[in-house]
Amino acid sequence: MKKITVLCAAIACLSAAPASAATPYVSGSVGLGIMGSSDLTVAGSTSQQEYKTGVPFSGAVGLKSGDVRCELAVGHQKNDVDGVLGGDVSVLSIMANAYYDINLKGSSFSPYVMAGLGDAKVKFNDYAGEPFDKSGFAWQIGTGVGLKASEKVTIDLGYRYFKSSKVKENPDDGDNCTISSSNILLGLRYGF
């Protein structure tokens, strides 16, 4: 059901732009991922997890029409657990994102705001010998600025706040976790 929701959001976003005026693009980004602390419940025992800074990266395909961009993006982020138990957490996401570019006349810079909906697979590794691996709904919001490097190439510097819903390993025993992250990303966008 979640994958159908992501697909419907992506189709709605991409079909909102007139096909004749839309320009396709691809993009990629990498940066710093500062994960917020989270409460992880495994086998009825809850512990607060702190994380070291990680490296998020993503790739996307999309359409740009005027000041609006819509894309389908795949992202990955991995952060080490900062604590005695060690281990790490990774998040694989599929997001339908929408952007609004603010056109500054006569400037190579273009600020933007964005929002996205999708699905995130959260996986804890080596947490007290108990793996935790589950998918759930996710959303993100962000802002940034694009610098037009050439007619087809734009360099992006942005901030995104990403959050998953409470993902549950097994609803019967209460295993669950919510992940949030503040990401600073540097990216490259190529329009065709």
C-alpha cells in the first residue's frame, strides 16, 4: 500500500506540469546527515539511541516546468550508533518530491523550497544481537539555493529535514522506532 501511495504522489506531481513545457533532469547529491536521537523498543525494552554524523546521498529523475520541479528520488543514509552497544542504522528511502524555485531576475542564484512524501526502510545492525529491519511512511521538507553553472548544469546547496513514521518490526511485541535527520546536501542537477 505504501509503494502505491508513493507511486500515485509521483505521478500526480509529474503530471501537474504541461508535458510540452516540461524539461527532464537528473540529479545527485551527497552531504552530512545529523540524525536526531530516537527511542528504540526491542523485545519490550526501550532505549534512547544517539547517532554519529553520517553521509546521506541520493539520486533523482524529474521534470521542471517554469518554477516547479517534480521528481522521484532514491536516497540512502548510514549513521553509526553513538553508545556502548555500537552498531549502525541505515535508511533507504524512495520519495516523490516537489520543488518551487524562486526566480531572481538577472541572477545565477535561485532559492527554492521543497517537500516530499515516500517510503523509508529503516535497518538497525548489531543492536544487542537483535536486528531491526522495517519499512514505513516518510516525509521531508527543505530549502536551498541553486547556482546556474551553465545552461544545463545547476549546483545545489540545500537543507532537508527527514522523518519516518513509527516503524514497527512486530506489532504484537511492540518493537518500533522513529528516525529523523537534518541533512546538509551538495548536489548537481543536469537538465536535458
